[in-house]
Amino acid sequence: STGFQAALTSASTNNEDNTINLAAGTYSSTSGFTYSAIRHTLTIVGANVDATDDATVITSSSGTGITFTFSGTIQVSGITVQDCAATGLLFENASDDPAVATFNVSIQDSHFTGNGASGVIVDDQLFV
């Protein structure tokens, strides 16, 4: 799990578009994982083959599974987010400046179960 946060931190700071491939397994963080970047694309690809598979699991016992504070594009596929104390995935705008405040979110072949507040929140809007 520390490897996943290290990959997110590297992607946050390397000023490039990034892809993180997650092998099958459970990625757990007590306080949750975080990513913050402006004007880049981050793609996270898990091992789930469809939205009912549980090969790659993200969980957080006292926080949000992954908090994304960004502008740009986040693409997530092939993961299960479960049993997070708060929200499964939280997407927040990184800037109030309209020139950099645009962001896109894509989630495919993933599912959310047993999360405290919700499965997905995008810019204060509940989706799952």
C-alpha cells in the first residue's frame, strides 16, 4: 500500500501525464490515499475484468479511499473501492481559477461497496 501512495505522490510531482497499474490485491491506508496535480492526466488501471470482479481493492479504515485534488483528467478502471470509512473516491477541484479549474473524470469496470458517506463524490456532487 505504501507503494501505491508513492506512485500517486510521484505522479503528483513529476509534471507529466501518468499511468499507475495496480496488480491484483488489497491496497489499504488508514487515512486514505491522496493525489494532487494541475493540468495533467492520471490513469489508474486495476486488475478487475469487469464491474463485479474484486481483484484489485482500495480500502481505508478511517478516511476516504482516494482523494484527488486536481485539474486535468482522472481515468480509473478495474478497481473495487470498499469499506472506506468516508467516501470511496473524492474528486475535488484544485483551483478556483477558471483557466485551470477544468477537470474530467472517467470510471470504468469498477464498483463501490460498503463505503461510509458514498462511493463517488465529484466536486461536491454525490454520484454513487
